[in-house]
Amino acid sequence: MLSTGLPQGAVPKLERPGPLRDRVYEALLELITTRALRPGQHLVESELAGHLGVSRQPVREALQRLNTEGWVDLRPAQGAFVHEPAEEEADQLLTVRTLLEAEAARLAAANAGTAGITALEELCAEGERAVDADDVDAAVAMNARFHAKVMELAGNTVLAELAAQVDRRVRWYYTPVARQRGHQSWIEHRALIAAISARDEQRATDVMRAHTEHTRKTYHERPRP
């Protein structure tokens, strides 16, 4: 087995068009975000290049960019490793997420129309089906889409841009606790939809704040490998 240890079928196809280095960057970032490449895992340029069907140069450039952004650690004489986030690092990001999402929920309650609420209900139903099927990847993806929709319904462009900056890391931290959160997470989503539908801004704020805090607490209490 290759030391990169990628699961069968985990390697995304490189989308075209666009600079190759950017497509390799996006592919590696997706593998890290979904934890197909695990925190602390050694990243060997030649093996990653082989998986992605490219030369080593765009892989090297992508790893350097990922290092700059804090996703990868480049260690002298050792090579590249997927970053292992400290508990404090995760706590700080998830705390900021709570602030952003609570405000988004309040604005969504003030602004969402019937079509937006229907879209939330459909996303919630898909997420519940993913949990029923024990499809963690799909549940994580649907969770991200649900929260993105709430942010969209908030109608605040600046807030959405700030949230987009932390979205990948939220997915990264949520993935290892998605199964543990399970149905409870979607029960909380249903409560949020009810608050938004009722145009209850305070209730929507409180539900979202409690929801994101539950995820933060679950992350810190997760079983360690």
C-alpha cells in the first residue's frame, strides 16, 4: 500500500479547465477536508502525483500553498505532513463559527421566504436520509449545504464571505464527529427551520448558537485514534 494510504475511489478527478497547480491544490484540499488524507499523515510528492496523474511540480506547488494556509506542515529533512490541529486551534475556529452562524440564523428568520424555507426542508430531509444510510461523507456534505443555505437566506454578503473563509475547516472538524452527532444534529436543524419559518429571530439565534456549540463540545469530547 502506498504511504499516502488513500481509500479506493477517494481521489477526485481533476476538473478542467484552469491552471494545473490550482486543480491539484483543490484536489488535495478536498482529500484533506474529507480526511481521506488524515491529520499527521506523511504526504509523498511522487505518490500524490501518481494518484492524481500529474508531474511532481504542481504537487510541490500545491503543498507549498497548503502549507502557507495551514493545511500542511513542511518539516525540514522530513517532508510534508497533513496539519494536526491543536484543541485550542479548533476551539477558536468553532467559536467564531458560532458567532457567524447565529447572526445568519437571525437574518434568515427576518428575510427568508417560502421558497427558502422549502429548500431548507429538502436539504434537511436529504441529510436525514444520509444519516439513516450511515453515509458519513454525504451527511457532512449535506450539513455544509444546509448551513450554506441559511447563510444565503441571511442576505448579508459580507457575512457570507467571512463564513466562506472558515467553511472548509468547519467541515474538517465536523467530519470526525458526524456519526456521533447523527440524528440529533438534524433534529436541531428541524428546530432551526421552525424558528425561521415563524420569523422568530431570537429563537433562530438561540437554536443556531446551541446547535453549533453542541458540535464544538462534541469535537472536544470525540474519541481519539
